[in-house]
Amino acid sequence: MKTKLYKNNGMMIAGITLRDPVEFESNNMALHACENLENVLENRKKLAAFLNCDLENFVCAKQTHSANFHRVMIGDKGRGSDRLETAIPDTDALYTFEPNLLLCSFNADCVPVIFYHEGTGAVGVVHSGWQGTVKEITLKVFKHLIQAEDCDPSGFHVQICPALSQEKFEVDEDVYVKFKDLGYADAFMYYNERTNKYHIDNQLTVKKQCMLAGIPEAQITIDRTCTYISEDGFSYRQDKHAGRHLCFIMKKSR
């Protein structure tokens, strides 16, 4: 099973699953975008075994391109792990202070964010497609953690995971205007006169939102793998029937 790990130590494990032709549905991890439920569950069980946990440790949300986030408590353990009906509704970011809960985010071109906080031990995932970015979900999550959960911004470490590259993320003027209205995304966009399209770097816009929250730039890392170009990537823009990566982080009990 193809999986890229960004962190694997005594404190936490974090990474993203990759497209893998030898697995069921090429290692699709999403129940909301699959051909067969059992195939996805089998893939998730393989991931659980690889991560040395159980499927019931997974916590999943029903993502809606919102700016909504949820603090995951121990009672949320297993939500959305084996069926959509129990997933946390209308939510695109999860964070927790609890150990042994695998926070999950599903992506195919959208920007996935993984983070942890040195001081408080908070960990989390954010799903930021272009709609989530213009709603500033990442900025709102970090502002909440700083203001309501007493997280010092200098303690955050952020991993921005594979997403659609600026080259492949072309949009019409209506989307361009939404990014321009943010007031800080101009440097991450260009206009292609030949195609009459705008190209946006969603990853760099999300990075800017992290920095606006006060997170030091040196503590933000970007994986520039393009989900459209890479053979390891699921791309909804390339294939409307594409599966989904699972972006995850789990704090380990000491």
C-alpha cells in the first residue's frame, strides 16, 4: 500500500495515502466517492494495519467545502470509519488533544493540511479546496486554536500536502475575483491570455493564511506534488470518477 509519511516518531504519525493500481479501486479511501463500499473498507483496514491501529480509531467528517471545524473528543472515536452515516456532518477540519485517534481528510486536488502544536499537543487536519480557501478555513481554524485553545502560534508545525498545481488549476474570472477579494492572494495568481483563464496557486494561498495566523514561515512545509500530473495522485479535475487520498494524523499515547 503506497503511503507517504511526513512524521513517524514516538509522539505522532502523519501522512497521506497515494494512488496505487495494485489495490482495490487504486487505493481509494473515500466512502462518498467509490464503486464498492467493501473495497474502500478493505483499503482502510490495510492502512490501519500499516499504522498499527484499528479501523475504529479513524475519525472522519462529511466534507462540504465549508469553513466548519470540530474538536474531536474520545466519544467521536470511529465516526465515519466504516459508514458515511456516522461521519461528523458538514465539517472540513478536525483537531484533537486526544491520543490514538486517526483524524482523516479526503482529497483529490483540494489542499490537505496536517498540523501539530508543540506546546499543547494538539493535532489536526484541514481540507481546503478553493471554496474552503476563499472562506479562509485554515486561517479560522488556527485563529480558533490560538484564541480558544491557548495555542501559541509559534508552536505550530504545518505540512501542506499534495494538491492541484497552479499550472493545472485554471479558473474563470468569477473564481479569480473571490481570491482577489481576499486581499493577499494576488502574488499567487496569473492570467493566461491565450486561454482567457486565470491560474491560482491554492497551496501558497493556504500557506499565506497560516502565516497570517502568526505561524512562522520556517515551520510550514509544502509538498509540491501535483495530484493531476503525478501517477500517485487522484485528480477530480482530470477524472470526475477519481478516488480520494486519505490525509491523516494521529497523536500517540506516551
